[in-house]
Amino acid sequence: MEERCLNTAATGNSKAQASEISREAARILVIANDVLRDPDRATFYNVDTSHEYVKRGITEYFRHRGGAGRGPYFLNILLTVLVLRCRYKALGIELIISKELRIGLVVGLVNRITRCRIDHVIWNFNILAPYRRLKRWVSTFALRHVAQIVVFSVHEAKVYSEIFGIPSDRITFKLFSADYLNDPRFQNLKTDPREVIISAGSYGRDYGFLATVAARLPEVSFVVVAYTWALKGIMFPPNVSVISGVPEVEYCRQIANSRLFLLPIRNTATANGQMAIVQAMFFRTPLLTNVTEGIKDYLAPGENCAIFPKGDVEAAVGMIRRLWSDETLTEALVQNGYRWATEHFTSRSDIKALNEIICRLNAHSDRSIQEGTGTLQRPSQSAGQD
């Protein structure tokens, strides 16, 4: 790790060896929903043994029902973060990682108001559409002193830098990862292969387009796995079935047992669909999608996926028919996609990205000390001051 830090932080210097965030066994606070909901998930903070992770979920002070309880959910985040803020010092925290945008914004807001100087990293920073007016102003205020945000496309790095005024050196791009490969629950799901085309996910999708494509292929069965709100107002033809509200294992089982994954993306402002791409490749289901700026980092058309121009029904129908009949092509897409997934979408890539972030933060701290600014005063490894 020490050698990796020195190689990664090109602007580092001899003082980098005395940085305040421990390069080995740093004490890191992770605030994430899956800490309580899915503690066995193969995330980097559950499998990484090189650092010490203090994991906290969002306490349900007020009951809510998913997306319908946004007010109570926000209050739960706020109260959870305030309680944790009072314990940073006692817990000896050297770095804070918040996973998910809303949690990250609340942590950023509380830390800035209370003048917390522990570095904060927001992991999985994603918005559906550019924020405007008050929402944008509050978010910009909360993000002002966030040390790093981690995004899953080069396009998002540019967009968020412009929207929130975040310097590019405070944005880390890495490919989205979901380590299904090393989670026993998601292994061997392909038990009942079916001649169906699946489309899954709720955000940024163009299911109206899928309905039109399905109408042109009445002999083919389609399955859509999404929340009902994402399908509102869409009239599907009889050959489309809808599944909603299933656990993630069942969601992935549907993908693994389908013949083709059709992913029509509508959102071009930011990015959606990265998780679906990872799932299709991990579960060896050939992928057909339209390329957007937000997902092009994941795609090698003709190698790990097939593509069609956005909104082009005839092209999508033609490619489906080709994939349906050309087993050599589909098998090549599956094998290349799976290899790409195992190389890029596991927790190893997250751990590598985290270590590189720590190196950059340490190098930045050293430069601040040398220049006499000292704006980021990290806790000592023993005291964990906040």
C-alpha cells in the first residue's frame, strides 16, 4: 500500500510518508443503507481487511414506506448523522464514507455547519437530472467541503463539476461494481432458462420504447422488472409481463434466466443503467442497449454488447432478430461481457480506488501544510479528534 500511494500520488513528496490518514488500517466510518438491510453483501467495506471499518446504517426513528416516505427518510438520515457527528472523536474516525447521494448531502451539510475537519467521501454520487434553484444551492453548500465524490462515468464527473462547482480533482471516476461473483446468494442462479427478453430497472429507462418494440415482435415474450411508478401511463402489448417489488436475488434470477437483456436508456443528462449492465454481464445474459454518455465507459459494441441508435425501433427489432438467430454472436457477447465484469466490477476495484483516494488526500494535506494553509486538519491516529 505504501508503494502504491507513492506511485499514485504523482504530486506527493517526502512528507507523504507521515500523512494523518493511516495508509494501513485506517479507521473509516461508513454510513450506508445496506449496513443494516444487507450486512452480508460483498461490498468493499465488508471484504477489505486492510482498513478498519466502523459501519453504521440509517436508524429508523420515523417509519416510512420506501420512496413514499421521503420526509421521514430524510429525518432518519439527519438524526442518524447528528448522533454519529457527536461520536466522531470517541470512535476515532479518520475518514468518512457515505454511500448514496442523500446520505452524502446530509453528512456534508452537518459536517460543514459543525465545522468538522475529517475528510468526507461520497460514494455512488448520482442524480437523475440536474438540480435547480434552492435544491442546487443547498447541495452546492453541502458539497463545498466534501473531499471527494465518487462517480461511475466520465460524463457524470464533467456534469457534476459544472452543476455544483466542484473542482475536477475532487471527483473520482470508477466503474460501478457490484460483487455478485463473490456473494454466494447470487451464484448458480441460472436454473430455469427461458426464451424471454428481460428489461430491468426503474430510473432513466424508456419503457415506452420497449412497448413499441415488443408490439413489433408479438412472437417473443418480454418481462419488465421495475417499480410500478416507473411504468405509469405505459400501455404494454399482451406479450409483455411486469414484475414489481421482488427481492434483489429474485430480480437477478430473472436476468440470469432470460435469453436477452434489452436496456433502453432515456436519461442523457446524467447517467442511469450502469447497474443493469453489470448485472447482465455477471449473469451471462447478452446485452442490447443504446449508447449514452453516461454508460459508454462500460460498453464495447460488438464485443461485450450489441447496440441500437436511441429511439430507433426498426434497428432494435432487427438486432433482436439477429441475436435470436446468431448463437455464435450471442455467445461471444456473453463470454466477453463476463470477462469484463470479473476484471472491472468486483470489490477489488473499489478497494483500489479507495486506497488511491487516501493517497491523494494525504498528498493534498501535505501540500497544504507546506504552503501554510492547513485547511484540512486530520485527526491523529491515536486521538481521532474531530
